[in-house]
Amino acid sequence: MTSTALPSAGRNWAGNVAFSAPRFAEPTSLVELAELIAGAASVRAVGSRHSFTRLADSDDLMVSVAALPGALEIDTDRRIASVPAGWRYAELARALDARGWALGAMASLPHISVAGAIATGTHGSGDAVGSLASAVVGLELVCADGRIDTVRRGAPGFAGSVVALGMLGVVTRVELTIEPSYAMTQVVDRALPWRDALADLDAVMASAESVSLFTRWDDPHRIDQVWRTSRVTAGRAAAPEPLPGAVRAAEALHPLSGLSAESCTDQTGEPGPWFERLPHFRAQFTPSHGDELQSEYFVPRDRAVEALEVMREIGPSIAPLLLVSEIRSIRADDLWLSGAFGTDVIGIHFTWMPDEPAVRAALPGIESALAPFGARPHWGKVFEVDAHALAARYPRWEAFAELRQRVDPGGVFRNAQLARWGF
């Protein structure tokens, strides 16, 4: 085990957050982790540092579970994989596929850690696909008193324990539903008319297993790129035809204009492994852009067209600050703090230039425009929604508060960021 001051205070991946925790530890056993937690005044777990907020910061101790020992365990009868929480999705996907198994969804970046992605409600895209957290059926975690506990689906409080922002303990293993491996294709269409997309948004989002619409909101007529990833099945063409009104991209594209597509996953329509098509970016490359900020808001699917029309109205005003915006679909789940709790949603994602003061100045306008739709922000990304509004948008907010008080009455896993959000 190591326990040291973080070099240069430690920063997140984007560089917009300098962590202030005076101690950082990377224990190599559950016993060490339990001892550290039991002896600390405040503890927060950090994963792959892909959050754009101070969610992982602590007044005392930050811990990483990346060095904990553990292997992939598969229950083939129940189709459940038990996974070390510190693994990254790229590592997990290859290990699963090598044994003939797969996940039903992946996020854009395979570089993110399993526990961190789940805790913040991170997602992929697909009408039949929930967030990454919706695949969870069990968690092993170390509690505030150092006790090691396991909570599984069906147990009281399970639905509040998955997307929990690290407030109930440090997760060390995750049990996920899996399925047999499968092949996929990916293609990119260009210049899809907004008129056609919004006339039947359901058809567009159901045109493949995973669909992403990329726009900068500065073209009033067309969506720049539509990425579609489809399963290869008997009786289905290798890749779908271009969407009506759109044209197939003539070359590989990066979602961000002007960047090389070398880091992006295959877009030729050739079949390949699921884990090399579902993410937007290849695991062996630096993910996405790096020098950026991100925000995202989830709106109910049945209000999505209205919300997108509103964004088209205000979009030109934010375009100078925007690198790209992505629109995806996520199926409803029953996880209390999930952006998709209780309803299918559309995620409206913003990748910003790395100018945090300007971004934070722009966010209230977007949030005000999306407020009539009850937009829920992504917990790991930059937003300005206040604590009162947040509580009103999660029907099980008070139930989670009671669960947190019962599990961590001393607030060991709380921090200043969570307090500002009303936890």
C-alpha cells in the first residue's frame, strides 16, 4: 500500500479540477482498504478521473481500488460476471470476450472505470439499452466502519445503492449481467435534415442498437453526423442503409471537427467485436479530446422533440463555446439517482472548450430552457442546477437520504461537492 500527498495536488483527466485531499492511498488488499477507511475522518474513492467535478475530492483521504487483487469470475448459468471495481471497461470487455461473453452496452470511452461509471449513471446509447448501472445485480463495498458488505438486487435499498455517487461506501467488486459475445457493424451518415429527424425521432433512434446524433447547433437545417452501431444477425444486412435524407460518410470521421479519426472505432460497416464498435474511441488511444469540459442533461423521451426544438433555438448562442453536442437514448431503470429513473430518456450532451468560467456562465441559460422538461444533469459532468431543483427531479430523493443516513450516519463518504448538491 502507498499513502502519500498527491503530486501537484492531483488533477482529473480534463485538468479543470485540482484535488485538495491531503492523503491518497492505493491499497493492495481489502484488509488495508478497510483499515484506511475505518481510521479516516473523510473518504472518497477516485476511479479513472474522468469526472469533470470535485465528486472524488476529500478533506482527508482519497482512495483508489485499482491495485486491489481480483479476477473476472463468470457464473454461466446465471449469466453474471463478478468484476473488480477498479477495472476499466476496455480491460473488462476483452476479458469477457476472450471467454465468449459480452456486455449489452458500453460508454463512448472504454477508458473509464467500472465502479466510477456506474456510480455516476454513465451510459451508452440504445432504445433497448439502459445505463451501465442498469446491468448491476450486486455490489461488494467497504462501509464507513471498515465492514465489508454485499448488496444484491432484491435486497432493501439496492435501487439506491448503485448510482450512489460513492456516498454509501467504497465499491470493490461489481456483479453485472452478461450475454454471449456478438459482432457489430458501425456506419456514419452525414447531413441528416433536422426536419426529418424530428418528424420521427423514434424511428431514427431505433434504426440501430446504438445511435448518436452529433451537432454543433449552428446549422439550422442539418445534423452533422449520425453514428449507428448494429448487431450482426441472421437475415440482416451487414450494415444499414443511409437514413432517408442523409448521405453515407465518405471517410472515417471524428465527432469533433478537424480532428483525426485515428482514435475512433471502425466506421466502415465491416463486422467486428462488440467492444470494438460500441465505444466511439479505441482503448489504445488517448480518449476523446482531453482539453475539454462536458455537461449532459437527461429529458424524458416523450418530451425529447420539444426539448431538441428548444435547443435548436438557443443553440447558435452557445455554438462559439461548443466543440460538439451528442444526442443519445437511454432506457428507463429503477435506480433512485439515475438520470433515467422511471422513464426512457434522451441525453443531450455538450463537449465544451476548456473555458470553465464561460461554460458555467452559459449553463444557466441551457438549464432554464430545459427545466420545463425536468432535465436531470449527469452527476459526473459540469452543471449549475441548485440543490432544491435537483431534489425535485428525483422522486426517490428522500428515500436515498434516509438510506445514506442509515448506512453512513457520520457522513464519512460526504464531501463539499455533495453538500452543494443537497446531500
